[in-house]
Amino acid sequence: MAQLNIEDSLVLIIDIQDRLLNAVFNKELVQKKSAIIARAAGILNIPVIVTEQYPKGLGNTVETLRSSLDKETLYFEKTAFSALVDLQILDAIKKNNCKQIVIFGIETHICVNQTAEALIRAGFEVNVISDACGSRAESEYQAGLNRMKDNGAHVLTTEIALFEWLKTSKHPNFKEIQALIK
């Protein structure tokens, strides 16, 4: 198990949309932590891909997250639970030549879980940010995290990811990243 590296990382945000976010038990935490990771990825020049499950019916990515993302962020609509069913998404991930996928979103036990499992099968190192994942029921959330861990994903928190990316307080972006969590 390797620590996260800025050069090897890609952030994949799964379906943090208006209607879905409003239904999860840990809405405030997901909203806060997803925005922190999004801002950190922008500061550290880590590529980000966002999926939206049937946005016509479920709404777009929530504004607090969207406003935290760089203009270079790629957005993809999807209808399958696993984002990798859409070969355009898989191609976009592969084009970045990043082996470490940092993934989070809604719902932990469905779309995040199925995407994580597909990423593992495709040979990626999957790192799930647990405090930026949500489900309607806490029991489903826990089961989703357990399933991903059993399948070989690493379960992290926002702060674990941030400080693994930085490695040291001497990193040129340390103060800027630290300010995100204060």
C-alpha cells in the first residue's frame, strides 16, 4: 500500500448532486469534505473528473462543490451505477496516466462501490475518502465502505489524503492546504 502522491493521483467525484445529497444521512459532512478535496486538488494541480447520475432527474453537481472545482474539471453524465461502464469516463481516467484514484461521492454502497470495484479490476489503486461519501442509511454507508475495503480499496479520510499529498510542512502549498481544514 503506497501513500498518495500528487503526481500519481486523480480525483473521481461520484454523483454529489442536489437530490442525492439531500437524501443522505451525513449531508453536511459530505458537502464540506468534498469541497475541501476539490479545492486541494485545484491547489495541487491534481486532475478531477465528476460524474452526474441522470442529471435531468437528479439535478447537477451541488453548487458548493461545483464552485470549488477548477474550470478544467471534466463532467460526465451517466446512467449506469458504475462510472466505468461509460468508456468515455474510463478513457478520460486513463489519459491522465494516474495509478492512484481518489474516489468519493453518493451513494457509497451503490455508485461509489461499483465504480471502485471496476477501477480495481482495471488495475488502479483505489483510495476511498470515507468522510466525503454518503448514503441514505448509515448501515448502507458502512456496508459500502466494508465492501470496498474487502475488494482491495484503501479507506482514508480527507485529512489523511491531504497530508499524504503534502508529505511535509515544507511543501510550498502547506499553509494553503492547512487553511482548508481549520
